[in-house]
Amino acid sequence: MKNTLIVLVLGLTAATAAHFGWYYAHRPCTGDQLECQLAWMKAELKLTDAQFARIKAIHEVSSPRLLALATQVARMRDEYAAFERARVTTDRVDFVEFARFVEQRRAIDRECLDSSRRLVVATSDLMTPLQRAHYFGLLPPALQTRDHSPAN
């Protein structure tokens, strides 16, 4: 009985260690560093070190603009929530202000899409045709480009 209990405890300990070891080795990227966030591309698309370095450089250049756009999107989301709270609590809507908000939101959405497309095109231009086809297959349809030119 004592040996059975020891074997069960050792087995449970080994299984737990194996589980956490596997999870730690295969965990997704959790860092804010660009290289960590782009590591999936290198592995999935089988990029060379030179390709990866150039793609990383492209992302470093475009990152400030994309982060600024993300900040604007968050601000617009907060502004929309304020409109909705005002509508629910007062049962009134300033339609002129709301129309201005909608136009701003559309402009920001267009800029986000255009910036993302430019980044995708610049990145895909560094890839082989096989890598490019695989890359476009991973992207949502709005970002897939056929002619490899930025949207106007």
C-alpha cells in the first residue's frame, strides 16, 4: 500500500512537471517587444534571418503611426460610449455632434486600413512567392492585396 501511494505521488508529480514544462516551452508571446511579437512570422513563414531583420525594421518604422492610430480608435470608442450614456440617460442626441463623430470614426478607420495595407505590402515585398502566398492566406480578406500596391 505504501509503495502504491509513493508511485502515485511520483507519477502525479512527474505528470504535473511535464505539463507545465510543455506549456512553458509552447506558450504564446507575452512580451511587448516587437521581435517577440514577430517571432511567429519567422517560424510560420520560414523567413531567413535577413528577411526577418528587414521585416522587423519595417515594423519598427510603422509602429509609432499604428500605435497613434490605436490611441485614436480607443478615444473614439470612449467618445461613443459617452454618446450612448447620454442617449440612454437623457433620451436626447446631438445629431450634429454625432454626425461629426461618425465622420471622424470613418476617417480613422480608413487610415487604419490604409496603414495596415501599406505595412502588409512592404512586408510581403520581402518574401518569396511561396512565403507571400502563405502570408496572405493568414491575413483577413481586407488586408489581402492582389496587386501589391498600397490602397489609395
